Amino acid sequence: MIKMIKHIPNAITCCNLLSGCISIVLMCNGYAVAAGAMIFLAAVFDFFDGFAARLLKAYSPLGAQLDSLSDVVSFGVAPSFIVYYYLNQAVGMLGNSWWSLEIAGFYILPFVAFFLAVFAELRLAKFNIDDRQTTSFIGLPTPAMGLFVASLPFTLQNELLGFMANNMTNIYFLIAIVGIFSYLMVSEIPFFSLKIKNLKFKENIHIYVLAICAIAAFIFLGFAAIPFVMMFYIVLSLFKDIKTQRHKDAE
């Protein structure tokens, strides 16, 4: 019985991977919102596998490897398919132009989307061998990128975000997403962790500010709020890093 309990976190991690695989299949059939929802579900499993491991004291090298491999699929490959889908649509709308070069009937440009998967894998590999990332992150966490992309289809369902319909068929906007998030994942920019070690307001003000803004955004926009929350998280992390550097320089 005890041996079975120790496998619970790994089983939850495998559910993360399964959710990512289902997301890919859904996206291949044009169900963008459903594909995004499965990435959200993968994120739930990704949270609870670590929670279960801590609760059951079931840490293992196998679990760490499973977690990274699952994250590559659910938050790297699956989001890449979503961006590929919209890039493919955007290129198709342009008609005959140098953007619409083809090989074997496939537009070439949309494959740029899979750089997200490549850099997600690099980010996770770096994380596994970097002992600096115990209390915060160096580079944008892969799940943050995955959730940002997964929420994009939801923005098209929200009447308050009508401008996003144009952005999701804008080649420059979509390529910018790939370029910016690929860079952020492997950058040396510190991003704060959302784990709260104590309830002191001064030490956790950035987390409280993010939480308040996220709750307000979700009330008005639902899942469509996630891209804006993620962008705010990035801005807060950059602001916190600048503040920390200035404090060090002052000393």
C-alpha cells in the first residue's frame, strides 16, 4: 500500500502529459478553445503533482524527470500547435506573397511557432541543472508561456476584447509572441516565485498586487484575462529585479 502511495505524484504527472497530448489532437482538428482548456487542465495536474509529492514525501529522481518531460509536451509542444494554427490561418489570408511560400502543400512560415517548443525544452533543461532557482526563477517558467498561449483562443470569445480578432490573424503579432517568449524563457532575467513563505506584506507585496489584479481581471474577462495577467507578471518581475539591483548598488 505504501509503495502504491509513492506512485501517486507520478500518476498525476502522467495526467499532465495526457492532457497535453489531448490538446495537440484537439488543435490538429481545429478546436482551439478546447485545446487551450486541456493545457489549463495540464497546469492543474502540474500543480498537484508537486503538492502531492510534498504531502506524501514521495520525492524521486524519476518524478523530477517525468515532470520536465511532461511539461515539454503540455507547455511547449501543445502551445506551439495553437500558434501554428493561427499563423497558418494568417498566412492563408494573405494570398500570393512571399509570406505564403510552400513545401509539399504546407506553408513554411507557420512552422516558426515550434521554436516555442524548442526553447521550452531548453528552459526546462537549464532549470534541471541550475541550483540558483530554488526560491525564484531565472528565465520565464515554461508553464507561464504555455498558459499565455493557451488563453489566446479564449480572448476571441470575449466581446470586450474584439481587437484580439485582428491580432490573432496578424503575422507580426504572432511572430512577436514566438520571439519574445522564446527569449524570455532562456534569458537570465529573474522572475519571482508565487510561493509565499510568510504573510509579511512588505516581503510579498509583488505577489499580493499580482493576485489582486488577477482576481479583478478574471471577474471581468474570465480565462481571457490570463494573457494580460501574464504580461503584468513579467512587468512586475522586471520592476522587482530593477529595484533589487538598485538596492545592491546602494549598498
